[in-house]
Amino acid sequence: MPEKRAQIILEVAEAIGTHLRVCELLAALNEKLKPIIYFDAIGIGVLEDEVLRIYSIFLESTQRVEGESLQSLMDRHAPEIEHPLSLALSDHPVSEMMRLAQPYVCADVETQRRFGHDKHCLKHGFRSYISLPLMKQGNVIGVIEFLSNRTGNYGDDEVCLLRDIAKIVAIAVANALAYEQIRSLKEQLLLESSASGRDR
């Protein structure tokens, strides 16, 4: 198993390395992992102040259209449900992961409901999930979550594999967030420069 796991991690790292956008990264991750671990969706959330913001999601049943917003994707996936794109940290297992820096496994959302997040999972038809911390320099910066429409626990080997993959994903997400911050600063500088030019 260790050799097989190493091969899978290498393939995932190569797949992730070829995609700059996180939504493409998740699609590549799904392609590589789906034959090994059963799930129906992958989500990434990032910490912002006191909330966990849904950053990107891959849905097996609803393909994302080029340039489509996350809100539009969620609305197409389940038009009858309200889709909050952020959660209080206390409403998500990330609150526990920030203390323990360990994955959180929910084998049956119906019977193991502990967080507000679990209610949203059930509304979307997800019956089990595993949530893993995305770490940067020892701090939790977000989570990656694998969600399934059926109940069932994740074995130690699967959790171990997903934990290793989360380390690779954390680097990609941290880079994407840094790129966004740089782009935002550039736009702000351009606006300020344009405004000061008009004031002269």
C-alpha cells in the first residue's frame, strides 16, 4: 500500500501542478481519486476573520460552466435551496480542526450531526464527509472536504492518503490566495493612481 499511495500522491501532485485555477485543480483531483475513494463532491473553504468562506467546489452531478460564479453553480445544482457561501467557524468542523489539526470524519451525517454545516450537507443530499485542514506554516488556512451521497466510514488508509493530498492542495490554495491578494492590490493602486491623476 505505501508504494501505491506514493504513486497516487505523485500523480495528484502532477495533476495539480498543471492547473492554476482552484476549480480546475478540484476537477483534476476528482479524476485521480474517484477510482480509489468514493465521493460526489469536493469543496474548499478558506478562513477569513471569523468565518469559513466557500472558495471553490467540484460537483460530480453539475459541471461548472467556463467563467461561472460559485453562486451560479450552487443555484443550478440545487435551485430550491438557499446557499450561504460562508459559515461561522463554530458551525463547521474547522473549529475543531483549528484546535487539533486533525481530519474530521463524519460517517453518517444524519446520526452524527454536530455542526450547522451538517444541516446544509443533508439538504444537498450528502450523507457522509471527511474534512481535512489546509495548513500553512503550522496554521490552518482552510479546509478541503470530500462529500458523499451515501453513508460509510473512511478507513485509516483513505484518511492517510487524503491527509497527504491535503498538504499538496494547501500549497496550491495558499498560492491562489496570494495571487488574488496581489491582483487586488494592483487594482487598488491603479484606481488610486487614476484618482490622483484626475485631482491634478
